[in-house]
Amino acid sequence: MPVGTQFEEVGFAFNKGVITGLLRERFGFDGIVCTDWGLITDATILGQDMPAPCHGALSASAKQNA
């Protein structure tokens, strides 16, 4: 999560300014961006529960996170 910068202080996976503004518009990146695998969906991996952390966007609704 960027702190003390020009970007919104939310997790990078939810940060439109970083992903769209910086990567896509400023640097022209047009590939796939995997910001954080398993960020908003709980999963079980090798029998271990892995709850989705939603780092940096805990106060946002599920619709806002999607």
C-alpha cells in the first residue's frame, strides 16, 4: 500500500492509480497484471484454509473490491 505518495492509500491490488495510471498509461504496459493471487476469494490449498486477506481494502464492500 503506498503511503505518503500521490497514489490513493489502498492496497496495490485495488489501486487504480498505480495499475492503470502508472503501469498502463505512463509506462504503456499492456500485458496481464496479477496483483495478488487469492486476494478476494477464500481457498483451501493442500488441505490448509487460506482466507482472502483483502489487504488495504478492508473497509470496502465486496462490490467495490470486485
